Amino acid sequence: MDSILYKKASQAADWLLPKKCLVCCNVNPNRDHPCCDECYQTLPFQRNCCQQCGQALAANQDYCGRCIESPPHFDTCFCPFEYESPISEQICALKYNQHPELAKSVAQLLAREIKKFAIELPEALIPVPLHISRLRGRGFNQSTLIARELGKLLQLPVRTNVVAKHRATQAQARQTLKQRKKNLRNSFKLKKDLRLQRVAIVDDVVTTGSTTGEIAKILKKNGVDYVQVWGVAHTL
Ligand SMILES: [Zn+2]
Ligand SMILES: [Zn+2]
């Protein structure tokens, strides 16, 4: 992504668009959050979910059956919202309708919850990389844009140059968990030494955690001790 273009689009949006609540469209007095206080209460917050993979759980359990049997390579996952309206519309508009300037409000949604729940902060943020062919098609990596805005809000460095997706993979939407894992195997590689102990992988939406799990595997092989996954929303 051309970061200068993105910066300009983001600044233009700040100047031109009145600060409206993304839910009710009334004037939003909150400068650091895209919703007014009333609408904030109505957002689709995740309720009880697995402390390792972030999947919604019905009862008051701490871990899902899958994580007890065969845990992912990351240690914990924080996705504060369910992938439902209005969160899903924001993410879709950012990703598919060419609105990179929305990365800021999406990051604000996530940052507020990270602060609210006093989530442990890592040394650096690592956005989920896109394969170069996907990046060329879209023109930007939404996870990188979200991570950069999040980095500003939480004062954390963003490392975009350490993990690369070196093999294009098929779209995963209709694949089973087993197919996803097979599809993703060895599709990421480390580009340079990390020298970090604690990192958070940043994604827009976390589904099965197969992608982030594959990245976490590489990070852990290369000396990272503690890997968190941060996503705005979680879905299956
Ligand atoms: Zn509102
Ligand atoms: Zn789990």
C-alpha cells in the first residue's frame, strides 16, 4: 500500500466528514471512538469465549474442546466483537469497497476494548501478511492499516517486514478446518530475525485461527515466547 496515499485519504476524511456515530449517524462527541455512548452499548460484544482461540462458548467454560485436545500455536486470542452488524459492515467496507480510511475507526473499536480489559501489551504488533498477488489486487493490506492505527493508539511499534506470505493459497471461506490447515501449511516464512519475546498478530477478522496459528508457529520456532492474536471480530 502506498502509505502516502493512505495518509492523505485519512487526513481528507478527518477534514471533510463530520464526526458521525457509525450506528445512529448523529453527531458523535467521542474523538477517539466511532460510536456515540448510547450506540456503544448496543455493539455486538463477544460474551463468553475460549481464552486461547477466542471462539464463542455456550456455557461458562474457559477453553473449548478443540484447544484442550489440540491447542493452536498462539497463546491467547482477543477479539472483542462478534462478526455482526455494524462491525461486519465496517470491516467489509474497509476491505472490499476500497475505504482504507476506515482502518482508523476499526482500530479505535479494538483499542478501546484492549484498554477496557487491560489486555497485556506486547513488544510489537505483526499484521497478518497478504500474498503479493492479493496485495496487488486490493492495493492495501487491511491488517497492516489496522495495526498501524492501533500502534498509534497504543504506542506500540508495528513490524510489517518480518513475516511474508510466500505462497498464494485458495480462498478459505468454504473450507473445513482440516482443509484450511492443509491449505496454509508452509505458506508463511520469516524474512528476518525478530529478537522479540512477546508479540501480537493483528488481523481484521479471526475465523478458525488457522492463519494466525500458522504464523504463530513460525514466530515460536524463532524465539518468540508469547504470541497473542488480536482481531476486531471473531467468526466461524
Ligand atoms: Zn450513535
Ligand atoms: Zn479454543
